[in-house]
Amino acid sequence: MFKRILVANRGEIAVRIVRAARELGIETVVVYSEVDRDTLAVKLADKSVCIGPAPSAQSYLSVPAIIGAANSFGAQAVHPGYGFLAENAAFARACAENNLVFIGPSPEAIDLMGDKNVARETMKRIGVPTVPGSDGPLTTVAEAARFADEVGYPVLIKASAGGGGKGMREVYEASQLEGAFTAAKNEAGAAFGNDEVYLEKLISRPRHIEIQILADMQGNAVHLCERDCSIQRRHQKLLEEAPSPALTPELRARMGEAALLAVREVAYTGAGTIEFLLDTDGSFYFMEMNTRVQVEHPVTEQITAVDIIKEQLRIAAGEPISFLERVPLAPQGHAIEFRINAEDPANNFWPNPGTVTGLTLPGGPGVRVDTHLYAGYTVPPNYDSLVAKLIVWGSTRAEAIARGKRALGELGIAGIKTTTSFHQKVLELADFVAGDVCTDFIEVHAGEL
């Protein structure tokens, strides 16, 4: 096992990694930008170092600064968390060239699966169902228009690199295409340093189902059931649950085997997620692979009793998956994650950074909070607005919903506006209680939310 690792991220995921490492006896070095000097991860880590000013390009996206910090502090490995450089093959290669273990898949696997267009072509070749899409990235509006005319509107423009809804635009008619295409390319370039985009046919009212996988260097690959991430706004997930109310054991097995087929094809190691669109008729289509740990990994941890971050660390250190004797896993109970963002739902989810003047966190059975907040901390305006994740578990979905209502009612974050009230409203909707959700859930229920 590693003696010391560097955490190349910020916010709640940096705190999560520091805590998991400490339980395994691993020292941590946390990097931070000038505006993140007082973040909780910096306070909890064994060592910390400032790597630049607030703009991500000069700090969290600066490969030389991160590699230099890791070598200066004697780290043996780098954990990228999610976002920033987590799915950057060049960064993974730079780690290897500097005798650092990248806690994630190989650069080759990232090239194959981290690029959405390449990943889709790989899945088509091995027989995993895929949504009809363009052959390779599109460089001009004219190319995009030809493809859209061929498959018919609506279409979806997607960034080839990255995730989190960045560089994605839905286009319902030809007049919208040029503006959406330009906006998607600009957003993708700013977020990931890669402005390539491609198009695919937009499936109407699907569920967004993803399969969590782990694969080690000994050739073991397992899936940890599924997550339903259908409640999202502008392709940004807001609430996730596991297992999905829509999946039968038979469908879970088929989707899980499709995910493992993809993993084995590219010799993947570490944690990753295969994302599918589930149609109303039970058909599913490969959408993309996230070659990293995801924001919503805690709901899977709650229904499987697997610590995914610790497994990442073990696998990167050359150890096998630690729970193979329990495979195949079946979901135990039900978990829901509420993303608490520093946003004002009443004002079109406008970001609301500021100083946290008071903080009350819920507790009790089946309640977990992953956060980097504390009273007196100032949420900066420079990064993603996620400030906390409230995760609840129940023996049944009904119990998880009731526990979520109770925990959201106990959560108090003073000084900034958050999405807490939005989640409280979601839990009161009859369609959500019935498990009748799809990716346009928020648009359909906009008046009530």
C-alpha cells in the first residue's frame, strides 16, 4: 500500500479521499488554489500546498504544478477525484513519466473510453447497443446539419471529452443548430481543453441508468448494481438513487453484463461507470463511460457495503478487489443522494456563493453527509456549486423517501441559498413517490418545483 498520496482536487471529494486514505494508514497531500486556502480538505490533510491562483487553468488544471507538488512532497500516487484532470489521458501519462501512480485507469483506457465518440464506436464494434450517432467528431455546422437531417430532429450535441453535462446541447429544430453547436464547442473547450463535439439522436423521455464497475490488475471485474440518475437539469444530475425503481433482476443482470463486456474489452482497471439510456420499452443504449469515480458513488456504497474510494486505492496499489467472495452483489435496501448546491432554485438555480454563517447537519440511522462546509467557510464563485451531498438509506424505497424528508428538514445551511427546498418538493411529488421518473422530470414538473 502507498505511504503517501497527493489529492489533485478540491471540495467534498478531496475530503472524502483524505478520510478514506487515513483509514488505510496513508498520508495525504492536498493541493489548493489561493481562494481555497481555508477549505476543509486543507485542514484535514497531513500536508497541503498552494499551486496557483483561483482560475482552474492556473491551478487544478495545471499538470506541471500538480506533478511538481507530488514530487516535492514525496507522494507515490495521485488521486484525481472527479472533474478537472480525472479523465485526462495526458495527465495520467505525465504521472507515469514522473514515477507517480495515477489512481485511475491507464492512459490507453482513458483514450478509448474517456472520449465519448471513440467509446461509442468501441461499443458498437463489440455488440453493446448504442444510440445512433455521428461517425467521429464534427468540425463544422454544415457537417452537423447533414447528420441531423439524416437521423431527424431532435438531436443531442455532446462534448467528446469530459462529463457533468458540460458541452451538451439539445437541438429540436434546424434553426437552433448553429447557436447550440458553437456554444457546445466553446463550453467543452473551456471546461476540458478539448472542443471536439459529436451528435447523436436524442431519445425522448428515457431514464438515465448507470452501472458502477470495479476492475483490478488480477483480471477481476465486477459491477456494483445500478444507479438511477434521471432527475437532472440541463444534463446536470440533482438527485440519484440506487437501485433503480425501473429495473428487474433480469434487466439488472443484462445491463451489468454489458458494462463488464465494455470493461474487459479495453482492459480497464479501477473504478468507472458505464452510463445507459433506458427506453420505455426496456431497451437500453450505451451513452458513455466515466473513467473515474463519480459524484453519486455514495448511493452505491450504501446498498452494497463497498467503500469505492478505498477499493480505488487498493487496486492502484496492485491489490485485488477485497470483496470478491460476495460477488455477484445484490442491492440491499434503497439509497437516495441529494446534491446540495449553492444555488437559488427560485431564481433559475442561479449560483449563490458566500459565507456560511451557520451549519446544522442531520444525523440518525441511515443518514450520511459528505461535505467540505463548516461555519465561517466562504464558498467561492470560481468552481462547481456543489457544497454537500446528503445520502439516506432505508430498508425500502418508501423508508428512504421518509428518511430523506426528515434529513432535509434537519439540514440547515445559513448565509447562502441552496437546493435543499427543491429536493423537499421533489419528494412530495406523486410521480417521484411512484418511481415514475425520466430525464425531463424537472421540465414536466416545473410548475410544482
